[in-house]
Amino acid sequence: MGGLVVRKRKKTRRSRTTKKSPRFLAVLFFLILFVGLGFYILTLPIWQINDVVVNGAQLLSPDEVRTMAGIPVSENLFFTSFKRTRKNLDKIPAIKKYKLYRIPPGTVLISLTERQPVATIVLPKRSIIIDGDGYILNHNKNITLNIANLANLPVISGIKVADLNKGDKIEDKAAEIVANVIVKLKDFHELDRIQLDLGNYQNITLLLDDLLKVKLGDSDQIKKKMEVFEALLPQIYGKWSRVKYVDVRYSENPVILLK
């Protein structure tokens, strides 16, 4: 009797498996059909890329960004790789960040955020525009920058050309000075003209509004020196024409020399 029970159970299991097989095959068939239909629909000519839109370009020319991006027009929107496009956009230092969007039926959107110019570095044969992090915005010769207030940007001199040959960014030491001096002074909106002479990092000086000279000395503790200078500003407010210079080379012992 025990053996008969075992054989009966095995038979029942085989019967259940047999009943499930047609249902499983049907599900598999419709799944393959659905995937195949979806793939066919996505490969229709309607999904070909026919338009590239650039958002967020103010300094940059949307047409130049579009050309530089090199998005493969007429290829399939969903199956086209943007790997090469990303490499091309990474070559534009003026772009801080960007995102690519596929918008059906055939549009690619490039949404970008630009770096903001904070100063001009004057060299013997050319000038370069940098942002607050020291990136050279006009490093790519194929890109035109439209900077409305170019003449009003702070001017930086006294830097070696060798310190600029660091790819898309100036040397870290120069970038640190820019961040702690130029960017800091941008908070004082009443300043119309800022000139910074790096003096090969040994004799850094500032000239504000062609009136007030500030001696900063070498590049050591530049942030602290600027904090001391900022603290001294209320004492000479409205008296710049009477001040020969402010000396914060030694931050523990600052000097205001009157004419």
C-alpha cells in the first residue's frame, strides 16, 4: 500500500507540471512578442534625431555648442550613444556642468550651466579669462565668449606663462590667490576697478579704483591677510585719496600710511 501511495503522488506532480507548461509557454510567447513589437516601434524613422536644443548658454554661443557637441543627427534617438558628445562637451572649460536629455520624437536637449568670469589675466601676447576656481574659460579656440562686462573685470598681472600651462586651469597657487582676493573683493559692489599684481607670488599688490594700494607680500596666509585688510576698511572709508598704501604683509602688524 505504501508503494502505491508514492507512485500516486509522483503521478500527481507530473500532471501539475504538464498543466503549467502551456501557460508558461503562452506567457513567454507574448513576452517575446511584446519585446519584439516594442523594439520595432522604437526603430521607426519617426525617432530619428532632427533637432538639438541648447539651454543655459549666455556666455557661449548655442550654435557653437551645438556644433562642438557633434550629436549624430538622423540617428535613432533611443539607441544612439552620447559618449563622444560628452567628450566633446568636456573640452569646453566654460561649461561647468551639463545634462543631455532625449525628448521624443526626435529632439536632444543640452542643458548646461556656465562658469562665470571673474578676472582677466594679462599676458605679453594675449589675455585669458578665468572663473573663481581658476578655470581658463577661453582656452578652447573654437569657442567664442560673449562677456558683456569684459572691460570691467578685475585685471591680473605678474604671472608667468608657465604657470598657465596646466590644461584648462591655472596653477593651484594662483587659483588660491584669485579665490581669496578677487572673489572676496567682488562682494564689495562699490569697487569699479580692481588690479592685482601677483609679483611672482613674492610681492603681491592690489590697486583699488586706481586710488588705494594694498601690499600683500608673498602668497603665504593670503586668506588671513585679506581678512585683516577687510577689517581695516571701515577706518579708511571715504579717505582713500589720503592713504598712500595699506600694508598687511605682516598680518599681526598691519600699517595704514597716510600721504
